[in-house]
Amino acid sequence: MELRKLILTNNACFKADRTITPKGIMVHSTGANNPWLKRYVGPDDGLLGKNQYNNHWNQDKPGGRQVCVHAFIGKLADGTIATYQTLPWNHRGWHAGGKANDTHISFEICEDGLSDSTYFNKVYREAVELCVYLCKLYGLTEQNIICHSEGYKLGIASNHADVMHWFPKHGKSMDTFRAEVKKLLTESETPKPPAPSNKLYRVQVGAYSVRANADAMLEKIKAAGFKDAFIKTE
């Protein structure tokens, strides 16, 4: 995940200065054919690129609407994929149009024409990794992740189709998404075995001035199973 930060301090949502205790994560997509982060995140930080229309969301009410999310995923000016945090994670966002605003961290995936599998796979993976990061940060699991359309079915969000109008076009769903988050969480919790070492550590058990005593000790050590033991004369 390529995580950067540009907090939308001019947005009325940020100015409202309300916090939440995150209980879940809500996945959104923008609903417009524009994969460039600069459309929503601004001003240009040298990586985003300049928004010639200056219609990004770092203003009081973007397009006259009360909207703001915690992060966006999309393209930088050079075409690479990144995630931009746009609100503190525990800030109350304006994203769900319902009670999920009080409980869920939200992020938007910038849509393109919905048919480019290369772009989709990159932002999908970025979204999975963002959710893994947030789950670890707030002690959540994959079961705490929903999309906007699922939020509507649960009665905690407004009636939007995202992201189920897009994911199935590429053989994915929120169930596959949650499964991939779970897989990464499980892998990160499983300790890896130590790498094999080629170093040798020698153990000296004693020094003897009489050779017969040294020979007797050597025989005892070999009898115990240490066949490679030997006497070194100094």
C-alpha cells in the first residue's frame, strides 16, 4: 500500500470537529469515470498533479454538498496507484447518508470506465491492504467491513449501488474482498520460522593439564551423542 496524507482541512466536515470510535469500515466508489486522485484530493502536493477545475474536496462544501471521506484510492499524476488519507481515522465522516457516519471509517475508490481489469486489480489490492492496515489499527476483523450498498441493506446508509455495480465485472464481490483481507490478517499474525543459519557455535567444557583426564571427558561427551567432539591442544 502506498499511503500518503493530505487532510481536507477546508471541508466543513473537518471543521465540524466530531470524532467516533471506529466499529467498522465502509468501502465506497466514486460513481464517475475519473480515476485521478487530483479530482478529489488537493491542492497539488507535487505528486497529485494540478486540478485545473479546482473542484477537489478540500473546500467547504464540494459541489454544494456535505461530503467527506477518510481516504481516496486512485491514480497519481504519474499513473501509479496510491491511497491518500483525507480525514483523521477517528473523525466523523460524511459518507453514508445514515448511522454508519457514527461508526465507520470510509474510503472512496476512484472509478474509471469500469472495464479496465489492470486498473481494477491494482486499486482492489490497494483497498484490501488499506483495510488490513485499519483492522490492525482499531482491532477490527474482515467481518467489520461492508460496502455502501450493504450499508443500505442494513439500514445504516443511503441507497447507493457501490461497490457491487463494479466488483462483479471483474469476478470480485465483497465476500471475496473480505476473504482476502482475512487472508492477509492471518498471514501477518502467523510467526515465521527463523531463517536457517550457517554459523557454527562452539562450546568448550573445560581445560585439563593431564591428557588422560581430557581423554576421559572426551569419551563421556561422545557417549552422550556428540560424535564431532575433539580435543584442541593449546
